[in-house]
Amino acid sequence: MSGITLTIDQKALDEVFAGLTRAASDLTPAMRAIGEHLITATQTERFDPQKDPQGQPWTPLAESTKKQKKHDTILDESSRLRNSIHDEAGVDEVRIGTDVIYAAIHQLGGEAGRKDHRVTIPARPYLGANDQDLESAMETIRDYILGKV
């Protein structure tokens, strides 16, 4: 039979797989990059256009709140919440969040205030990842692993 013969050097192949395994065993640098991306996305794709991670507009402010605030910008009275978003990267995960005490009520919604003056705050999710964020994260991990070999 005519044809070609392909011979694979097992030692070289083993070295490639070992390099991939080493790179995948500590993804901290990739997780840091993903965290930075998610912080930027939160600030520019959530707070700026006032939309949740899936692109849905936040519930508008109540008229009474607009009168009190003298503007209709949502979740950006002092920029404290927006500027507090940070990440914590580990070997195989990244966490995005904030330590601002009122953050959860705005993310999840619910009742707030004193017993004699309760108000219902609608959920206005700003934390989270959409399909583009997840795709970017996968590309970052892939590039990191392949770049480490």
C-alpha cells in the first residue's frame, strides 16, 4: 500500500500534556484577569446604562425618590457602591462583590428602613455575568493555559 507513516514522539507529547496540566493546576493569574474584566463590565455595562447583567433596564426610581434626590440616576448617589466593586482571585475561581452594607438590598431588592417607615426597594442587579462575560472568561483561561505551555 502506498501512503505515509506518521510517528508521534511520545516523550514530546507527554511534555505538552504535563505543561497543560501544570498551567491548569493554578489559574490564579487568569482568574485575576477575569475579575478585572468583570469589575470593568459591572461599572461600564451595568452602572453606566443602568441595566442588569442580562441587559434589562433597572426599575426606574419612584417619583418621590426623584424629587428627594433632584435627579434620576439610579444607584449612583455618591459612586460609593460602584467604586467598591472588587474581586478575589483563587487557583480555580474568582469572586466579584462589595463590602458596602447596603449593596445586597439593591442587588436583591426587599424591604428596608425603620419599623415606622418601611420602603420596598426593587431589585436592581448589578453583579453577575452574561454570556459575553462567560465567553471572555473561557477565552482568558484558554489563552492562559496555552500560553503557559
